[in-house]
Amino acid sequence: MSEVIKLQEEELQNLKKLQNEGNEIQFALGQVEFSKINLEKTKSNILERLDKLQQEQTTVAKQLQEKYGEGNIDLEKGEFTKAS
């Protein structure tokens, strides 16, 4: 039978402290990964919105160009100036 030696209280407390710190670190890493996943989903959704916006801008630009020709639009004044 193996010899059993009782650890000193200070040693035991030190080991428990280290174990708790390890657990806290693992939990924190888990939270970071969870947040990272959520941020990646949010980023993906924003990039999809950006793509749709760019497609709409291209469509509207083509429509206006077909209607008015080449030129510039002043959104403040609501005016189109034909290119020379």
C-alpha cells in the first residue's frame, strides 16, 4: 500500500488558489470566444448590408445615368449638372 502524506495547509491553499485561477482563465477565454463568435456574426451581417447597399447604389446610379446622362448630383440642392 502506498504511503499517504498529508499536505500542509499552506500548500493545499496554494494549490487550490492556482486551480481557481486556472478555472477563471478558462472561463474568461470562453467568454472571449463567445464574444468573438457574436462579433463575427455581427460583422457578417453588416458586410451583407454593405453589399446590398452598394448594389442599390449601382442600380440607382445606372438609372439616373440612363435618364440624365453623365454628370454630377448635388444632394443638398437636389440638382443635376451635366458633364461638359
